[in-house]
Amino acid sequence: MMTMPLPLLAVLPSPVLAHVRWFVDVGRFANAEFLMDVSTALVAIGAAAYAMLALHVHRSARFEGISARLAGWASAGNGLDWRLVGVLTGMMLIGNAMTGVYLAPNIELPFVSLVTVGAVAQVLVGILLLLQITYSVSGALVLVVAVLTLGVVSPWIMMDYVFEFVALAVALILVGPSLTKIDRRICGARGWDSEKMSQLAVPVIRVGVGLTLATLAVHNKLLSPGLMLAFLEEYHFNFMPMIGFAGFSDLHFAFAAGIAELTLGLLILFGVATRFAVATVTVFFVTTLILLGPVELLGHAPLVGIAVVLILRGSGRPAVEPAMAAVTRETAQPA
């Protein structure tokens, strides 16, 4: 096998950061099992190497300077990054309603009446977000819809989406008072602290994204290699043999994609090297959008805005890395 830096071996297959079940007939794929060989071992080692590299880069003086500038832009932007999340979410919801999709392409409601209600609800929330009328009310509506959907759609399907939609909904509720007058009035009437609420929005959305990536990695890839193989038969993403890895089969690629997505998800979930990890996800995510087209673009539109938020604002608090950095600074000070 051609040699390559281990972190690259782990993350190169991660362009398959997609909802595989959107593109494959889940009722028609053969079972498969991963083979533990040199390639899979190198992928696992490479994932650990990538995590250490990400942490090292994130703690470098140059990257800390970049992070400070990004945080400054976020502070001076008057919530433009969160407004982008709202606009993109609104576009997704209205686009879904116009194309007959409810929340995601593989979520099917059992009754026609529910399909109509779902379409109307998506248009309503989409308009509220596109016109920036209210984020908190929109978030509350998304939260109610997500919870109600759990009662009529299989948990096996909803597990791919529940963390994303719940986190997005809660984040919109929390950040709303800092963006619109209506949300400030609601917050004031309830006696809530709008500043503390807005500070919690970042860690909430970060945890949601991390859990979503980790869930997709396990559910769609690591526990369902046959599903990934069916996807790779239809969409020829495995470019590894083309760059010298002749023995890197589709099964190896499926394993690498799952490990890469899981690694990135866990880094983001725990707030470790968040900006670096999210930047990595963004690069491969854009590649996936280009290759898979409009379905992937519309369904993941809010994630583009969320990536901007996390790159600009970082992990937020609470998170593992800021806590670790604080402990390190304290122990480094002379007694």
C-alpha cells in the first residue's frame, strides 16, 4: 500500500458525510461485515492521529490568533451568523414543503392529513425565519414538531435527525432575544436573562451537531456496512485506488468514512478543537454537496449556517477544551 500521513488516511474518505439513507433503498441492500486488517487498523490509528493533530493546531499561537480574530468578527457582526442560520433553515423548510418533503427526504408521515399539516407548518415557520420576525417562537414550533414527529415516525428513522432538530430549535429559542424585538419582549415578560440565554446557544448547537454526526456514523455506516456498500455502488466515491491504494476496497472506504465522521462528531460534541474540526467537516461537506446535488444541498442548508457559527464563535462553554486550557494555565502559574 502506498504510504500517506495517517491523519489524511483517516479523513480523506469523509466526503461521504451524507445521509446515506436519502440515496439508497434501505429495503434492498445485502448484509456485510467489516474485515479487521491492516487497512482498517491504519484508519483507526489515523483517526487518533488526526484528533491529536487537530488539538495541537488548535493550541498553536498562530491558530489562537486566528480564533481571536474570528471571535471578534462574530461580536461585531450583530448576530449575522445566527441570522444566516435562520434564513437557511427557512429556505429548507419552505423548499421541503414545495417538494413534498417533511423535514427530511426519508421521513414519511402515515396519514395524508398529517402531510398537509406538516407542509403548512413548515411554510409558516419558514416565513417567520426568512422574514426574521421571531426566532424564539420559530424554535419553539420546530421543537414541538420534532417531538410530535417522534410519535408517528419510526425511532429507527428519527434517530438520524432528533439531535439536529432539537438542538437547532433550542438554539433558536435561546438566541432569539438578541436578534428580534418580539423575542426580547417575550423574554422580558418571562423574566429570563437574554444574555445568558444567547451564550448557551453555541454549546447547545455544537452538542447537537456532534451527536448528529456521531449517530450518522454509527447508524448509517459502522452498523450498516451493507448500506454504505449499496451507496458506493451507486455513487463512486471511493477514489482511494486512483491515488495508489489498490487494496482499499469499498468496504474499507465505508469503514473509513464511518470512523472519520465519528471522530469529527466526538471532537465537536465535547468541544475539542471545535473550529478545526468544523472547518474539516465544512470542506468535505461542500464536496458532498457538489457531488450529490440539490437534495443534499436543500436538506443540509441549515448546517452551512451552523458551521459558520461554530467557526466564528468556537465551542462556547461548557466544553472540554476550554476547561482543560484553564486547568493548564492554573497549574503553569508559579505557587
